[in-house]
Amino acid sequence: MKKLLVSILTMCLALSASVVLATPVEVGDTVTFLPGVGPTGGGVFNIYNNDQGVTFQSFCLERNEYISIGGTYTVARISDSAMMGGVSGGSDGADSLSGKTAWLFFNFTMGTLPGYPSISYSQQGLLQNAIWMFEGELLLGNSGYDLNNVFYKLALAQGWADDYIGDVRVLNLVTLGELKGPAQDQLIVTPEPLSLLLLGLGLMGVAGVRRKIK
């Protein structure tokens, strides 16, 4: 019985960590990019959600879409793809998120990525480049393309399958005003309804086990 209780508690703690550290952002929110980029022209970005009153960190997915530090953008969609496709986009303009990218960002957000939270300025650039490599944005001959990139190798060895992205999603941003144009797609962690349901069931299970133990 005690082993069952420990198992349920472990599941609840894992799920609650994902829920607590999920990015507080919704479609229609406006976000402002703050100083704090890495050395590559990509992340780590510090992003302030004007509607939720919180700041979160993210990395970009595409190299031919842009944002400006101090610029404010609208969340048009929360999806599983970069919407304009970038360098490697499909014929419909969408570029599906790689499971390896999702694994890297999920562990970065959860604080379980090796080297975190002491990832250095240069390592931030390596992590951004690894994401771009998995997304097909950095190709052979591009500056930053490096198969020995520590995060690239780590995700190849331990990352998720390409068709699994867990609770990681893409924040599809557009510029403000009437003529809304695409801005840089960003990564977020958002708990899926199933995760919340399992968390609730887990907590109910803990309560039931405690009653039986008493």
C-alpha cells in the first residue's frame, strides 16, 4: 500500500511540475520582448506577457522571421507548427515541431537539462543552434551547423521521437495593427487537458489511499 502511495505521489509531483512551470499565455494575449538574447540572434529570449503579467523564457524556431527587442506582438495561435515554414517549411507554409526540439525545450523549462540552470551565454547559443538544426533552419555550410553540438548530440541520444512533442507547443506571433504579419515563432510549455485530468485523478487516488490507511 505504501509503495502505491509513493508511486501516485511521484506521478502527481511530475505532472504538477509540468503544470506549474507551463507558460501562462493564451491566444489573443500581447507579449513584449525584453533584453536578454543569446549570442546567435535567437534565444534565450525573455518575453513579458502583458495580459498575464508574467515573464517567461523561450527560443525561436525560424531564421527568416523576426522580432525586435522592445517590440510587442499578438499571440495569433498556439499550435504544433511554425506557421510560415522558415527555411524548411512545407508546401502549406507550416513546419511541424521536431520531437527533439520539444525534448530540449521541455527539459530547459523544467530545469532538468544537463548544465541548467548554469547554462552560459555561449551555451545558450549552442542550444538555439541545436533547435535550428532539428528544425532544418541550420544546414550544412551554415555558420553554427555543428554535429558535435553538445545539445544536438544529447537530444539525438535521449530525446523524444519526432512524432511526439509532449506538452511543448509553438507560439505563433503576429505584428500589431490592421495589417498583421507573421513574427518569429516561439516555444512554450502548456499542459494538455489529459495531463490535468491525470493530475486530478492522481490527487483523488492519494486521498483515497490515505483514507484506507487511516
